Amino acid sequence: MLKERTELNRYQLDKAIKKYHDNMCKYMRMKDELDSLTAAASTAKYGIEATMPKAAGSTSDPVHAHVQIRASRGTY
């Protein structure tokens, strides 16, 4: 399996490192907004949808897991 390498010059790399914290904060805010929207409409109470099997477990999101670990530690 080939991995594509992205060539960054020194200034682009420096800019990406400096913007990491801001990007992670934006990601956390967007993820929280999305979670709040989907939590309200996730389970049906009435009708045929209420009789269908419910999902068990959670989806795997490695980026979100990484953000949550860093947020709980208080390290950005």
C-alpha cells in the first residue's frame, strides 16, 4: 500500500504547527454541535421505527477519541 507524501516547506510546516490548537478547538466545537443535534433525534418513541432494533455500541472515530483524551487531560 503506497502512502502519498506531502512536501511542506519550512514556513508551511511552521504555520500548520501554530494553527494546530485553533483547528482542534474548532473540531471540538463542531463535534459537540453535531452530537447535540443527533442526540435529540436518535431514538424513535412511536410507530414502526420504535419496534426496530436499536444500535448497540458506538462508532469508531479516532480523531474524536484523541481530542477527548487531550481535553480530559487539559493539554492542547
